[in-house]
Amino acid sequence: MRIAREGWPFIAIGWIILLVLAYAAPWYLAAVWLPVAIWVVAFFRDPVREGPRGDHLLIAPADGEVVSVIPLHEPRVINGQAMRISIFMNVFSVHVNRYPTGGTVTLSQHARGKFFHAADEKAATQNEHADVGVASARGTLLIRQIAGSIARRIVTDHPAGTVVSQGERMGLIRFGSRVDVFVPGGTRILVKEGDVTQAGVTVIAEWT
């Protein structure tokens, strides 16, 4: 199983603690800690993802559940009417994020903020987040990585000016969070609230 590079220090700590408990503590303490050590490995898994590809398609950037699909005005990247698709990742989801489309990164910016539960609507604007704008052959979109009540670390891989590929790793959010995708108004949305997505696999929209 492939592991995200950010996970190795946490995995090492988890298994060192397990070894110490196994040799120097009552057996039941090691038994209690074993699921935690296994979960840390599972959390940082980075599976190879293959799915539909094409510049007319927009692919899910995150594993998780679609918690909202709403119209709004997006002033920074799209600069106009947009649709926002919000995907919530729980602590058991794969947390590696991927680019919905190929193109050039036009914006990569981190904003400090609060740590409300990521599924709450106020998290979209008030929580700590990272904005990534991508200009593709069909149009421009914004991907927002949002920290949650547990997640406190957002990793974004590429600076502005980088040319990226559809399905390529975009970054990672540690320990439960959310990713929003803002697409221009008129884009055909193919998911609805309650749908479950896989990063790099699920088609969430099509350019029109």
C-alpha cells in the first residue's frame, strides 16, 4: 500500500509507542493501542487512482460525501456566478487531494482562520483554508482545502505557475476536513448532496 510522505513520522511514532507498550506495559495497553497504530497507517494511505479522464470532465478532488451543491458568487478566481460542490472527508477517508482538471495553477494561497466542524456552512469562509485556482483549456475553477475541528494542517503541493495534470496529487489535509470546488455557472453538475466520491475517479461535473 502506498503511503503519503507526510504520514511516515506519525506512523513511526504510533508504532514506537506500540513497541514500548508491548515490552514495558501490561498486555492490554498494547492491545488498546494497536488499532490506533493501524489506523494511522490507513489514514495516510495514498492509493493509485485511475478513472475517466478528459478536458471536458471535472473529477472529484477528495474522497468523502457531498454535503452541499449550491450557487453563489465567487469573486476571487471565477469572478462571477459559480456552483460550489462541497465534499466532507471523515477520519476514515483517504485524505490525499487531487486536481479535478489539468491546467496551470493561477493561485495558491493559505488563509488562517477558525476550526469549526468542516461540514458546517460557516466553515466555508471562516475556517483555516488554502485556495488553489486552476486555469484549464475549458475554463477556470477554484479548489478550497478547508481545515476542520480536528484537522489542523493543510498541505498544498504546487505554487502558482505550475502546470498540473488531471488526477495528479494536489495536497493533503490531516485528520478530517473538507474540499470545496467552485465551477463557473452553467457547468453541468453530475453529483448531488449525499453522493459519495472518490478522488481522481468520480466525475462531479462537465464543462458545457
